[in-house]
Amino acid sequence: MNQNLKKLPLKDDLETTAVLKQLAKTSRCLAELKGVARTMPNQNILINAIMINEAKTSSGIENIVTTHDEIYKAMVNSKNTTPNAKEVVDYRSALWRGYELVKEKDMISENIIIEIQEKIEHNKAGIRKEAGTVIKNQRTGKIIYTPPQTYDEIIFWLRNLEEYINNKLYDIDPLIKLAIIHYQFESIHPFYDGNGRTGRILNILYLVYMELLDTPILYLSKYIINTKQQYYSLFQETRETQNYEKWIIYMLKGIEQTSQETINIINKINHEMKTMKNELRQKTKIYSKELLEALFFEFVTKASYIKEKLNISERTALRYLDVLVKEGFLSSEKIGRERIYKNDRLFNIIKNYGDDNSKIKSESEEIVTINV
Ligand SMILES: Nc1ncnc2c1ncn2[C@@H]1O[C@H](COP(=O)(O)OP(=O)(O)OP(=O)(O)O)[C@@H](O)[C@H]1O
Ligand SMILES: [Mg+2]
């Protein structure tokens, strides 16, 4: 058996004074986020908008560099797109799919985890069957950590994790549990690749599963990428000391910070929707609640979408879009054969939120999973 891993639940006392202090702050922020999200007329608006940032940032850890501009093109037309932008859009589909599955099955099973990873990596390799996967520092070539190697071992540890995740009776705060789950999942490292991205999706799904949020709107990837050095070294420190306190506090702080940022972004979107509603009423004759929500559902739209959402003819939809462009609510662009319409106000809120981590990223060392 792998000496590096411990069976869950851990016997350690995880609820130390320092952890409980941070936990109180984190829980308060997360509960506030849950409440604020409920003020949105349509929570899907939020998921769509924020999820694209999560997909971009999380893929960014894997060094897939793309711009919001490329992403929005990939969202409407997969033919005229860059492979990197497609990766990001696919990551978003994986997140949506995971969310649907957890809602439907009311559990986070091994199969759900496998399906998410499959969607991210576009292959059916599944759980590692061949030995040789290690975590390496890309610059120095040094092996940092060797996860369990045989299929049987991996399955053993995954089953133990699955049981831990789904046992709601176990008496410990779910946010502390989330930290342990993330640590354990990454340490099992069940796949050849995509373990980081799958693990980050799992974090979000766990919050929904435990009903700490109604919808998957808390994205920790930005925090993780901004504190990447600390994130990587805490894995090793925890492993060496077998003391989880620092790791748990690190994760709890991330949830607190991200909740706060998400609350800010919801407030901005809400504010922008109200402003646009007033302007639409003043400047045009086409305002309806459905139209406003359609414009904020994604930051891009097309005639066919407006037609469907508002139950109007294609001609009327095109006329509406013309008015919206003329009055400055949308900008329009032809991509391939299709004309798309962009809500720049929403686009800018989203873009500015996600784009401030490039500097930190270039300074940090890269950790990769390598199969030797
Ligand atoms: N010392 C370590 N012990 C356990 N897990 C680690 C350690 N260092 C890094 N990791 C985890 O491994 C992940 C990278 O694994 P992998 O390359 O399979 O995932 P990815 O999704 O392709 O990459 P990325 O996380 O960089 O986007 C990191 O995100 C981190 O969660
Ligand atoms: Mg990788």
C-alpha cells in the first residue's frame, strides 16, 4: 500500500482553534453568496457568465492560453475557432455535465468523476492502468511525488474517497471536508492527466451537493492560480508533516476570498441589468423581461436564440437586434457565415474579473504530471 496516503476519515483532530476561527469567516461569506445569488432573476445567467472565467482560469493552470475574445467566438461557432478556446468551452461543458449529474443522482460517484475527466481530456483512457505516473517539477525535472501506481491501489483509494464524500452523517464541517477531499483526490491522482482540472470541478460540485450553494457559482481556480507556489508546496508540506491545519486554512481562505469576489461580480451584473432595463425602456419600444434575460444569458447571442426565447419570428428577432445595435446595447460581428451579437457591458464585467493573474502565473514554477 502507498505509504503516502491515509485512509479517510482521518483520525486527526482537524477542528483546531485556528481552523475554527477561519471557518467562521468562510462560512459567513459563503452563506452571504448563497443569499446574494438568489437575488438574481435567473441564476443561469450567473452560472454561464462566471463559469466561462472558471474554465479559462482553470485551463490556464494547464498553460492553455487563450483570450476572452477567442472564447466567445468558440462559444457560437466551433468551426472558426482556436483549439485552446475550444478547450475552455469544453471545460465549461464538463462543469455543466457534472452539475447535472450530481443533481440527478444526488451523489458524487466514481463514475461521475470519470465522466468529467473524460470530457476534459477527450479520451476514454479512464483510470490509470499502467504504472509510471509521477508529479514532476518541469524546470528541475525533480520528482516531487509518486502517487499510487497500480490500478487496484487506485481503485481502493478512490472507493474510500467516494464513501467519505457521500457520507453526510460524518460529523465534521463540510468545508473542512472539502479541503481534505481535494488533498486526497490530488494525492490519489487517478488519471494520466487532467487531475488538477477534474479536482477543481469536484470542489464546486461538492459545495452544491452539500447544499452550501444552489448552483455551481464559486470558482476557486483563480485563487489557486494566484497562489500557485503556496498551493503546490502545501501538498508536500502536509505530506511530510502529516499535519493538515495549514492546508485546511489555505483552502478555507480561498473559499472566503472567492465568495467575496463572486458577490461583487453578482452585484455588478445585477446593477448592469437594472441600468440596461431602464435604458431599454427609455430608448426603445422592445423591452421585455425575457429580452433582458436573453441578453444576459450569455454575453453573445444570435437571431435564432432571440427568436426562440421570445417566441417571435426570425424577422422580428433580426429587427430587434438591429435596434439593439443601433442604440449601442450590443455590438455585432460576422463569424463564418453567422452574425453574432455581443453584450459588451456584460463581457467587460466578466473579462476584467478574470484577467489579472498573468504576472503571477509567469513567475511561478510549473508542476506537471508526467508518465515515465
Ligand atoms: N505534490 C503534490 N501532491 C499531490 N498533488 C499535487 C502535487 N503537486 C501538484 N499536485 C496536483 O496535481 C495537479 C496537476 O495534475 P495534472 O497535470 O494531472 O492535472 P491538469 O488538470 O492536467 O493540470 P493543472 O492542474 O496544471 O491544470 C495540480 O493541479 C495539483 O492539484
Ligand atoms: Mg496536466
